[in-house]
Amino acid sequence: MSEIVLEKVTKRFGRVKAVDGVSFRAQPGKFVVLLGPSGWGKSTLLRLVAGLEDVSEGRILIDGRDVTRLTPDKRRVSMVFQSYALFPHLSTEENIVFGLKVRRMPEEERRKRLAKVAEVVGLADLLDRKPQQLSGGQRQRVALARAIIAENDICLMDEPLSNLDAQLRHGMRVEIRELQQRLGMTVVYVTHDQVEAMSMADRVVLIREGRIEQEGSPEELYARPATLFAARFIG
Ligand code: ADP
Ligand code: MG
């Protein structure tokens, strides 16, 4: 299990401050949700942790190690994107093991992991299909499988359910949460949906204009919103 610490992290795009002095800690094995309206720096925050963007100021630590200047492959962090980012010409199996192949993992180890992960996410019977032959929920499972097969202790998820219809979304919330607990992963999960945040999180970090407005357990935020914005947004 892994801990993530952000120390006064700022990210500028030209004159836009997308992330403004954010400090927080995601404790090992916890499910932390970054919640806030769109355009207020949530995706940028995740991409900074993954190493897909450079930090302008501040530090990022994973298990006490300063990873601020490390490339994504050195951080041992998986990421699930809203768009799924599957390769259309590759089968489910090929999509899932793609990253392992790139890392030149031996075939035997790849097979072992694939069998386990396909079972866990319920794709064992669909390994030959291409993405267009899968439902939205199944595609999302492929994206999840690809993230967890790396066996990283940290998984970052950027609005992974927002392309699914309401009913499916509800089921997938439960699945993701169970998976996270079973594997003991530290998850940072981005959403603009307060119901999703309140139902999934161990800890909610409410983001407003690139800053932390309030953080706490779902119960704390609900019972004691610190500001009018928090009260309105949490409902
Ligand atoms: P959210 O995920 O909360 O919707 P984002 O992190 O995507 O917000 O964006 C936060 C702000 O940063 C927005 O104003 C957005 O336009 C800006 N931004 C994000 N990525 C870039 C980029 N690569 N170049 C310039 N501006 C960006
Ligand atoms: Mg976003």
C-alpha cells in the first residue's frame, strides 16, 4: 500500500493557475475523492501525480520518496481515463496486456496476470472481442483491468464512469470500491458528482478554483460544511 503526499503544489498554464498551492495526503489503502465543478483543476491535479504534467511549484511524495521530477514510468502509478483510451484495433486481451508487453514482461507472467485480472473484473469470456463489440460498461472494465494488471499500489481515476448511463454507473461504483478494497490500493478518484463522491470515498477533498475548499470524511462534509460553497455543492 502506498501513500501520496502533495506539498503546496501549483500548476500554471501560461497565466492560468490550474492548481493553486494544494497540499494533501492520501493515506495507504484509502479511497480519496477529488470533488468539484468542471474546469477547476481536478484532472490537472491527477496528471501532476501521474507525472503527465510538470509541477510549477511544490513537491509530490510517494511513500516518502520525492517523485516531483520523475517520469511517469518511474512512479509506479496506474491511471484510468474518462475516455477509456482503448486501442480500437486490439482485442480485450491485447488492450489489457499492452503495457506489460511494452515493459517486456515475459509471456508466462503476462498470462498469469491476465487470467487473474480477467476473472476479477469479469471479462474472462470476452478476451477476443474488439472494443466496438463491447458495451460501455465492459469497455470501462477493460480500462480498469489494464490499470490493475500493472499491480501498482496506486491507481488514479479521472471521472471513469461519466460516459455510462445512470444504472450502470451505480453498479460500477460498487465494483470499483470492492476492487479497491480487495486489492488494498490507494485510489485518488476525480468526479464532479457529489453522490458518487459521498457514496465511494473514505475521504472527500472539495476543490474550488484550483484550491482545496474543505476536506474530510463524507459524513463530516455533509454534517459540517465549512463554507456556503461547500454546503451548496454537497447539498
Ligand atoms: P477539471 O478536471 O476540474 O475539469 P482541468 O484540470 O481539466 O479541470 O482544468 C483546469 C484549468 O486548467 C482549466 O482552466 C483548463 O482550461 C486549464 N488547462 C488544463 N489543461 C491545460 C493545458 N494543457 N493547457 C492550457 N490550459 C489547460
Ligand atoms: Mg477533468
